[in-house]
Amino acid sequence: NEIIELFRAGMPLRKHRCRFKSYERCFKASEAVDCLHELLGSNQNFGPEVTRDQTVKLLKKFLKNHVIEDIKGRWGKEDFEDDGRLYRFPPSSPLKSYPKKPSCGKEVIKFPDWNEPKAGRSQEHIPVKSVAMNSEMWYKRHSIAIGEVPGCKLVFRRELTQTNIEEIWKSMTLSRLQKVLGLDSLDEVLDTKLVNSKHIVQNVYNVNKQGIVTLEDKSKELPHWILSAMKCLANWPSCSDLKQPTYSGFERDVFKTIVDYFGQMKEPLLTFYFFDIFVSVLGLLQKPSKAVEALQISCLLLPPENRKRLQLLVRMMARISLNQDLPPLSESVRTRTLMVQAFSRCILCSKDEIDLDELLAAKLVSFLMDNYQEILSVPSALKSSIEDHVVHLQRVQIKYVGADSDAPLPPPSFCHQISTGDFEYQRATGSQEPLAALLEEIVMNKEISVKDKKKKLKQFQKSYPELYRVRFPTPESEAMLFPEKTKQKPPILMWALKKPFQPFHRTRSFRM
């Protein structure tokens, strides 16, 4: 506001011509930049560091907020440029009130005494808004004051089986994958019935320290000789044993052995079923973080033996591509290109083997090699959200009477007309039976103390006296819940066995 005030006061206004027409009390855009730039440079709040471009940006804001307007009265856009177009000030200033600096004087500022009321105004005459206390408000304040809460019950959730947990993992994983891919439904790219929920759970929890999947069925492991060959090239030259031949071209023979083994597989590692889902991820490669998350989740759907082989193979490919000490594996092709050409088809291809499959697979495999550590690890955000959801479902909850806000909404259903008699019967039984069950649950609950049980029963009796009278028709029936304990005789006081009262004698220890 201070700058606006100084700018309006210091900006020279004069007559200008534009397209054979004269305009009074206006200024050119370049003149406004000159004036405001000089003003900002001399102001203690800005200083000479302010550039001309920054001044133009400020004038753009002025035009948008109607501090200035063009000669035709237009404003509201930031199209101000450092040129010869004409502008003027609007008739009314958009200034807002702002605090003025106090004049510097020798008078000592006296701070108010918060403990004393202002002069001429006693505490007795301070107006207080009266509050109309109805029964509900009184009950709320009373309950808060004495620490009571409305009648409640503990809801013990059903125990989740391993099958339930696996289905939760499948449902939430597919839901997250659909959201990341931005699809209305996964049915276009995936048959969700073919997704095995056990595979997802095993891929998340059955892993070693390196994050590689551990298989329960050892017969599905890679042969030992293939693992040795892959380790040999991945860690070249440190892991080459003395027993292995080290003749010229040894590394190429080892590489050819690995290529032949993976090339004879009947199905690619990403499987035919998931071909469309992995191809759909290619549309996200312009957004690497989204593509990484989509591939993370998609790889969780794989059978554990496929996921393990993919982890070992891609890790080997990435290490070979970056290993400068490894001799060239081909005379004409670069090592990275050779990796993609040799293994892309055994990683991804469709059942029909279309010509474009090779190009799609090459793009995906290249992205896998560059981001394999993140893609082939368990997505921590998804894991924590699902685990929190499972814990929430298993947690004991407190339900207040009439408060079922977190109860799941029932699915939509069709209704049919019933008779008046059926309606009256359903209304009576529908409200009475759950309350009677709640009362019985309080009565039979052996985990709460006698004091708490009495308190809850009193609350129930106060809220639903008719139901309480049906369950306890006589005082004797209520008394049977709390059998009186046999009162023990108070112990004989020790002072009764002592000698009769003796007068008090002052001793030396009590002298001052």
C-alpha cells in the first residue's frame, strides 16, 4: 500500500496521443517502469538490487488488481509490457488501510496491566450473554464434568484368517494399480480373476536381506550351474574361481549359456496373462515416478518363481552393462544394447508374437535396467497402508449408543412393499432386539469389573427403562448378579491390647 501511494503521487501524468486521438492524464508503460524502478531503488524496504524485470512483474500485478488500467478502462490481466502503450490510474484508489508508524517521542509507552480492569469499567458491569440451558445441553455439560460418557459397548471384530488377509492384499493392490494407471477399470488390461492373492503376499513377505524372493518349493529354483554362471558375469572378475577355465573368450561362452537357458522358456517371465498390464505402463514413461510405482505393483502380481528369476536376471544385466572390467561380449554391438536384445523376448512378449512386441519389450527392459532396484523392491507405502488397514479391522472398538458412523454402508438393494402389520412388527423387533442383546452382553461380560458393570447397567436402566424391567422384573433378579460377600470382622486394633491410657509425659526429644 505504501508503494502504491508513493507511485500514484510521484508518477507524472500528461496528455498523450494514440491513433489520432488525445488522452488526458495518462502515462506510457515504459515511463511507469522508469518511475517505479527509481522509487523501489530508493525505498529502504527494497533497495537498489531491484531489477527492471522485477519492476515490470510488479506492474503486471498492479494491472491485474486494478491499481492501474489501460486508456480504455481495461484491467484484470497480467499483460503489462515495457513498451509504449498508454495507462492511467482509475478514479478510485484500491488502497487499503495500513498501520502508520508511531511518531518517535520521549514519552514512555505504558503497557496495560492485564490484572486490573480498565478505568471506569468495573467487572460487575461486563455484559455476559445468557445461555438458555435445555436438558440436552445440561446433560452434555454434566457428563463432561463428572467424566461420564453415553452408554457404550465393546465391539470385538471377527478374527481375520490368512485367506481374508490375502484377499485384502489383492483388493487394495489392484485398487492402487488402477489409480496409478489412471484407468476407470482394470478389466480392459487384466483379468482380475487370474490374479493369485497368495503370490502377492509371498512376494511381499518371503524375501531375504537383499530383497530377493525366497521360494518354498525348491524344485522351482534356478539350476545351480545357471546361478554360478550369472554370478560369474555379474561380479566379474572378482568371483571367477581358480577351477574355472580362463581361456580367451571364456566370458562369451558363459554369456551364451545364460542366453540359451532363458531363451528356451515356454513363457516369458512377465507371463502372457500380464502382457497388457505391463504394456499399459509404457504410457507412463514420461512420468518416471508414476511408471516406477506402476511397475512395482505389477511385479507383485507375478508368481514368486517368476519374480525371483526376473530380479536375478535384471540385476545381472544392469551390472554387466556398467562393468568396465568385463571384456566386450560382442564385436559389433554395445554391451547394453546386447543385454536388451538378448533378454527382452524372454522377459516380455505376447502369446500371438506381434512384430511390435520386440520394440515394446525393448523399451520396458531398458527402463527396468535403469530402475531395477526400486521396481523390484516391495512398495513400502502400499505395504504400510494395507497393514494399517488389517490392524484396524482386527482392533477392538468402542461403539456409543446410536453412533455407527464408521460402519460400512450397506450395498444398494431393491425394496418391496409390506403390510402395516408387518411394518409395526419389524419396527418393534428391529429396535428392541439389538438393545436387548446389548443388555445381555453387559450382563454376561466377565472381563469388566463389578463397579463398571453396575455403572453401565444404571445407564441402560436410565435410557431404556422398559427393556431393563423385562430383563430384571424384580429387585431380587437384579441382586442375583452381584451376590453379597460375607463381611469379615474388623481386625482387633492393636491399641486395645495395650495398657490403659497413660498421661503424656514430655521427653527431651520434644524440647525446642
